[in-house]
Amino acid sequence: MATREEIETYIDRVALGDRVAFAALYNATSAKLFGVTLRVLNNRAEADDALQEVYIKVWRAADRYQSNGLSPMTWLITIARNHAIDRLRTRKKGQTGLDEVAELADQAPGPEQQAIASSARAQINNCLDALPADRAEAVRRAYLDGDTYQDLADAMQVPLNTMRTWLRRSLIKLKDCLSQ
Amino acid sequence: MTDDVTDDAPLSAAAEYALGLLTPAQARAFEAEMNSDLSLRAELAHWQEHLVTLTDDIAPVAPPKATFDAITSRLFDAPKPRRNWFGWLAGAASAAIVVAAVMIVVIPVPNPTSNDLVAGLVGADIGLRVDATFDPDTNTLLFDRVTGAPAEGRVFEIWLIAGEAAPISLGLLPEAKTGQVQLTAELAVLVDGGIIALSDEPPGGSPTGVATGPVVAVAPFANG
């Protein structure tokens, strides 16, 4: 696995149109991103096509990477996750685009944001464990399976507004826990 | 907030945005808010860094060997128009369509089902890429807006061009990332060998029935 610094250097050079750096970035990161698209889409051909589109996005958005305040792997995985979930939802029915999430970025982050990445690892699992099991499961399903409020309400057999209130309360608790 | 939770840390839309729980309209509103509020951007980055660790347990899987070549070919292969339709467009410019700095790039769209017809629409100068896929079994034309969007207060109108006839409007490109247009049987027979184009139009589309704004992307349909 390439280091964070190496991946950052690749992305910076991709932003300048360096195709060799693009190949290096692909070699260093494609297995993880393919794992993610495969996990979400659960279909090899579709995950492969999604992976191609993810790297096309990466090539085109690399010049905006520096300003979004994310660690390089977070940026790449978020693009892959969002794109895979977009496809999953399209498969179900026409729904919203999440693709912009990691790409939109115009302003420079502060040093505080740069420091977040290192402290985030595994912390979320501890904080999710502090929630009621079904609420934690709802957060995981939203992130990893692209479940909407409606999907979650259906799965838990509660009204939509109840689901929304539950999950928003859980997110507030999660936010508190993560900021400790 | 509609919750009855009294909490020191009220919930912005950042968490729901990162999870993909907002409606498209709510998500656009949050993006607009975020563009003028640096603290929201920081909060979103915070959520994304935490949430991404939920993928830590996902094992890496080597992608197929051909995938990287497919990516570079989709990104870098030289344009190769297959038919003499550029001449048609040039001729049409005097009539109705203003072709302004149109980049014509034919991009293969992988993994279509066997008899689909595909067209990769690219407007390089405005960062637009739209994949159009026609399914002759259902006469539906699917659109996937991979990147790019019309300018503020403008829309993209879809045109089908067959032979020497005037372009036929297929309506507006859906605002959502993906959408579909149902073609009548008469229109459906024109897709094979046809050309698809997007023009930049005022809200509601061309008021005249012919393209009034510049053609931003154009591509022939080809077998996937």
C-alpha cells in the first residue's frame, strides 16, 4: 500500500495531466475502490464499469482535490462509494446524485481538518456501538447500502417521519460522541 | 429542526448529506449553503472522514486486467467520427443550429446489453459528459449525466437527427443525474444510424421548435 503522501503526490500530478501518475494512482488504489464498488453493487460487471467511471471522475476532478479538506483515500473512497450508490439507486429507480459530494470544493481547509483523518479511524465503530443496535444498523445501511429514509422505514416497519426523527437523533448523538 | 431533542449540538444537513439521505432538492440547497459557509464544509469533511472508516473492513479486490485500458481509452482515445454527419450539422447551422466550438468525441460505453445502441455525448469545453443508451426492446432512451450541467437558468434540449430531415426534439434532458425518454415506434426506428445532440436552451426548451442555442454535444448512436 502506498503511503498517504505518495497518493497525494499522484493526485497532484494527475491534476496536471500526468498520465503516468494516473497509472500509479490506479495501481495503488484500484483494488480498494473495486472492493468498495463490488461491496455496494454486488455484481462484478457493474462494479467494474462503476470503477471505470470513478477513475474518469478522479482524472477530471483531481485539480479540486487539494481544496476539499479530505485525506486522499477518503476522497477516493467517497467518490467510489457515492458513484456505486448512485448506480444502485438507478438500478432500483431514478434517484438523486451523490457524486458531487466529494468533488465540490472551492475553499481551502484549515489544519484542523487535515488532522481529522488520523483520529477518525475506528472511532465511529465505538460511537455506533453506543447507539441502540437498530439505529447503528440504520446508519451503516445508509452508508454502505445506500438505504434512503423510506427504505429504512420500510425495513423497520415504522412510519417515515418516525424513522427520520430516530435517525436524526442518532446522528446528533453520534456527532457528540465523535467530537469527544 | 422538527425534533424535540434539546441538544447543544443541533444537526446540520451535513451528516444526512454525507449519508445520501437528503432529497435532491435538499442536497442542492445544502451545497449552495456550503459554498458560502466554510464551517459546513469542514463539518461535512469531518463526517466523511469518520464514515469512510466503515469501509475499512471491505477487503481490496484486484479489478479485471482490462479495466485500466478501458479507462484510458475512454479518457484519451482520439475522436473518430464514423459518418458524414458533420457536414449535415454545418449545413444546419445556417438554418437553425449554431454549432459553437463543439467537440466531437465518440466514447464507447461498456457493458450494454447486447442490442442496445449507445452514444457518448461530450461537451469538452463545458465539462459535459452524458451517456445515452437506447433499448430497442422497450423503445426507451436512458440518459446518464456523468459530469457537467447546464448554466444557471438554462436547460439542455435533446435532439434526434436522422438522415437529411430536420432535428426532432425529444424534450429536455432530465435535471436528475439519470432519466429516460420513452420514444414512439415512429421515432424509435430513427435511432439506429441516427445522431443525438444537446443544445443549450432557455427554461422550458426551445420556444421555436428548432434549436436556438449552441449545440453543446453531439454523437452518433453505435452498437454497444
